[in-house]
Amino acid sequence: MRKVRIAQAGVSLIHANMYRDTLMLLPDEVELVGFYDPDPEGVRKNLKPDVQHVPFYPTLAALLEEAKPDAVMVSTYMKEMPDWMLQVAEAGVHVWGEKPYAVHSSQLAPLAEAVKRNNLQFSCGYSWRFHPVAQLIKESYDAGLLGKPYSIEFRFITSSIARRNPNTWYFKRAESGGGILNWLGCHWFDLMRYMTSSEVSKVSAIEANVGGHDIDVEDAAAVSMQFTNGMIGSLHTGFFTAGDGEISVGLRGSDGWVKWDVDNNTCTIKSAHPSWASAPQRKFDIPTANVGGYGAEGRDLIRAFAAAIRGEGSSRFTVDDAIKSLQIIEAAHESAQTGKTIGL
């Protein structure tokens, strides 16, 4: 198996450290060949011993030319992400991007064109697609176990703004594009699209700053959606708690339903499909493997990306996936501001 040569542009921001740890879990499949960071001395001291030997390059252009990577993982401020990813793609190098990819979806159009023109692979930080329960739900949906889709519902509650530092750059609209929807809601919009293979056609939303912090982005949101397959959807989300969290998923159709309790690693599926006649309701207990870095899902995401680069499969992503999730979020922001339902 040919090792895929991967470099990192942005060494410490967002999830760069964790994904670097994930790369090091795959020594037979990938090789970490170089770093670029605007503050090399500032981040070098935080590197683990297993990557201290990896060279830093003075510019992104130098990294691309001298390290000769097959792919670059880009993790930097959102206002810089589109330009960095575009520079990588224009060099004919495969691109991995950190979510949510840009301050605004329109900034990603040149990247999509460059990736297509240069016949490149694209992957990104939407690792929930690789969760075994997400795969189970998608397979059940695709097999017709739920019948005609009626609704999909996500609830994601996480730690408060106070615990996350309200002065952080990603709570500034000009730097991030928005609040919890941009920073974390993006995962769930992508997963809704992925599990049901359907696009959002209408968005209506309420956003708020319930914590009262001096920020200009939402820390809470309730988003309702209409999908092109006819089902409705919702995301209820917020920075609410003192440190704990809650994630749950529901998917319903004419012939059955799914309930995924993410926190307890359980999924219950009920189906009237003839193939399930002997046991119409089934409960699955699927604890995830204890894997370092960005977990088992992150490992499988990188493994799929490397395989796609070798021509052995699909990364499961295109730049359009990054664009679509941002467009849903932007429609939610517009709806919350105007009080109107926004069509996509």
C-alpha cells in the first residue's frame, strides 16, 4: 500500500492537534511530511515528541513546493480558510478542510471549481458521517425500512459561552459568520443531508443570545426545515450547560422510526417492512471504540480520504457538502433576522 503524504497548514487552531494525532495512528497508510503555521515558534513547543521531527516551512507555497505532499489538512481562522484551501487546490494537491470552512458559503465557489478542474479529492471535518450508528441509520433509510420520510429531528445541547470564553474569535460574526449554528450546528445539517440523501429547500429559524454575553452571534437556535423529499426537519441547539451535553436524533417515516440516543450509544429502530416481520422493533447498543486523536470516526474519515487519493474508494465528500451546510446556516440567520421563511 502506497503511503499518502499529508502536510498540515495550521498546526494548532480548532481541531488540528487532534487530527494530527489521528494521522499518527495510521503509520502504514499516511506519512506526515510538513507543517506551515504563521507562528511556528509559538506552536512548536506544543507538539508531541512523535512529530517534533516534522519540518516547518516558511510559507504555504514553500510547503507545497518543497514537502511535495499529496494532500494538505487546512485548519486556520475561517476568514483565511478559503484562500488557503484554494492555494492548495491550485497547486494540484488534494484538500482536507476544517469545518465550517468559511465565513460565507460564497467564498468556497472558487475552491469547488479548482478541485473539479484539477480532479482532486476533498475531505473535511464532518466526522459524524463515519459514526457506526449514523451508518446504521443511513443503511436502514436507504433500504426502505422507514418508508416515505416524514420528519428528522436533532437536539444538540452543549456547554455555555461562559465556559468557552466569550472573547474567543469564533464568537465574533466577522470572524466566524455566526455562532452555534456555524461552529457546531454545521455537523448536524450535514448529517441530516447525508443520512437521508435529501436537500433542504426551505428554512425558518429563531436565534437568540440567551446567555446575555457581549457577543454578536447566536448562542441558541431553533431551526425548522423543509426537505426536497417532502419531510420536515428541525435542529434545537444551544450553549446552555455547565459542562455536560445532550445529543439525540429522531427520524420517522410511513413504515417506521429511528431514535438514536447518542450519549448512551443506543439506537432503536422500528419498521413495518416485511423483512423485519420477525422482530419489528430492534435495539442496538453500539459503543464506539476507544481510539485516540479524533476518535474512531476521525480515523475512518482520514483512512477514506487516503484511500480515495490512491484511487481505492470515495472520501464521501465534495466541496458542495461544505457549501450546502453553510447555505442552510445562512438561510437560518436571514430567517431569524427577517422573520421570514427562506427558500434555497
